[in-house]
Amino acid sequence: MKIVSATEAKTHFGRYLSAALSEPITISKTGQETIVMLSKKEYDRLEACEDAYWGVRALLAEKSGYLGEEEGQKVLANLLNA
């Protein structure tokens, strides 16, 4: 992963835009949060990984069962009155 300053990225934006197609480009600016420039393909891959993760979590939650609306209301009421 290539790391460049915000000034460098601004000056040579086209160069780093092209480079981001093949590798993530980290852009840092002193005193501010670092960002990463990714290709759309890599972004989509990461999104698919996150979707798969939450899909598995949903399946596991489904297997453990549901409270149901009435029981859920009771739990919420008890939590709010505590």
C-alpha cells in the first residue's frame, strides 16, 4: 500500500487515481484522519465481505430463535422501567 501526503495526492491526483486501480493509496494529512483511495472493484469486494459477515450473523440469530413481538415488548418495557 502506497502512502502519500495530501499535498502530493492533490498535485498528482491523476497519477494516484490510476495507481488506485491496482493498489490502495493511503492519503495522510497532518492532524487529520487518514483516508484510503480504492478501486471500485476492491470496494465492491470489501462490501461483499461485509454483507456475507452480516448474513452469517443473521442466520445465527435466526437459529437461536426470536422473542416475538409480545415478549419483545415486555423486555423493552422492563428495560425502560429499570
